[in-house]
Amino acid sequence: MYGYIRPFKPELKIREWETYQAAYCGLCAELKRRYGFAARFAVNYDFTFFIMLLAKGESEFKRMRCPGNGRKKAHCFAGKATEIAADLSIIMGWNRLRDSIEDDGFPRKLFITRPAKVLMKRQYRHAANVHKKFANNVSELLDELRDLEHNRESSAVKMAQVFANVLSAAGEYGDSNEERRVLTHLLDAIGRLIYILDAADDLEADRKKCRYNPLIYDSQFDAKSYLEKTAAEAAADFELLPPGEFSGILGNILYLGIPSAINK
């Protein structure tokens, strides 16, 4: 999807990196198992982070054949968290395709975006039927985001918050009221980080192509200060969660990976 929420590899132990890869490969394998081979293209680093947040002790590692490595088998992390992440990835992926149709040029729209949206429609309906509340929230909030873009909303903070509301809706998958509260706030901060990082990344290209970008209109907005403050919020929320098998990797992402992405 976006790929900003990733670990800082130089500071990971080899075992931790292999465990992180297993979570990523597990999401890929689960997408294929539940939705077919083409669904593997919905795999992303941001929902790998989500898997590690939700993972509980009942999860397991399996060895499965990886089409990306020829005949080699990859370690894949499996469990309830991976199943949920696969479903939510399909919902988010289909909605992004729906929005992209308006932005893409004619050739890409005709040969890539629209056919992909049609092919994913059945998978989306299945996932949306299982996660109705999340699917409805995503659709409504992305429509709101689209309207704000069309109206050239000048507040980067407002735009980031609307996008953050999309991700924070996934906080409902925590096991307890306390965990749901913390996850919702943590994912809200992650959503704001992703939106502003993506806007900063696309700023020069958007200027040249006259596309909407809130950073063009919000001249008083200090993106780096906002990102650093939001990253600190996310890290503080993480400290409220009970330790789990991915705690070391999650700490690396929040304390090293995200600051590295901000500086980059």
C-alpha cells in the first residue's frame, strides 16, 4: 500500500528480521489461500505491522512454497491476526482502486485500474460481508477524503485525520476494551503518519502534474514537527500494550523505522 511503516533493518537481529519476513510472507500466503493468486498483490508492509500488533500466543509458523523464490519454501506466520489482516487488505485495496480510477490517465484506467477493480469485486464482497462495519467505515471515509480533495481542502491536519480514521477503525479487533482503546489511538497516529509521509513524498510530482496535495495549500504546516510529534504518540501507545512475540520488532519500527522514514 504505502510501505512507510517498516523496521530499520540495520538494527534488527537476524532472527528478528526472519520473523518479520515470516509475518509478511504469512499475509501473502493467507491472501492467496482465501482469495486466490492475484490477491497476493494486495500484500503490504502496513498490514504486516497490524498482524504483529494483534498476534497472540496461539499463532504458529509454517513452511510454504513461495512463487517469488521459485521452488524454495518460506517461513510463514499464521493465525487469527493474519486472517483478519488479509480480509482488511482486500477491503482497503479495492477501495483504493475505486478511488484511483478518477485519478489515472486513460490508458492506465482502461488496461490496469478498471480491470483490476472488476477482478477484485467478488473478493471484496466476501471480505466486506465478514467485516461489514470496517468496510462501511472505509467506504464512507474515503468518499469524505475524496470530496475534501475535490474542494482543495487547505488543512493538512484535517486531511490526515480523515485518513487516520480509516485505519483506526481496525482497532476494534483488540481482545479487550482497554486493548481496543489503545489500538484505535495507535492506529490513528499511524494513519496520520502515513498520510503526511505520502504527501511529502509526492509533493514535487504533484506540483508538476497540478494534482492535489494538502502540503501545497497549507503553507504554514510544519510537516517534520507534526510527524515527529505523531511518531512520539504512536510510541507512547505501544508502551501501553502487553508484551508479545513481536514486541522487539514493533519497538524497532516505532523507535527507529518511522523516524528514519521521516528523515528520509
